[in-house]
Amino acid sequence: MTDNCPNCPQQSVQPAAEYRGDTQVGHLYRCPGCGVTWSTNRDRQAYGEAA
Ligand SMILES: [Zn+2]
């Protein structure tokens, strides 16, 4: 799942890494435009996965 850079207009940044927890999935992103890094956590049910 791609995300938009929080620091510049770059969109659809591909995740550099993924972490799967019991109920959430975390993604680490690095913007190819400005180089900023950020991470997100999403509920696994948002992906349609069984918890
Ligand atoms: Zn950026």
C-alpha cells in the first residue's frame, strides 16, 4: 500500500519495509523526492485479513 509524503507533494510512495503485528500492519516509507522517512500503522482488518 502506497502513502503520500507528509513533507512534500510526492504521492504514491512505495513502502520500504513492512512489519506485521497481531492486529496491525506497520509500513516504513522513505520519500524519493525529499528523503524524509515516516511510518504508518494500520488495522489489519483494513486489508480484509482475518484478525
Ligand atoms: Zn517528500
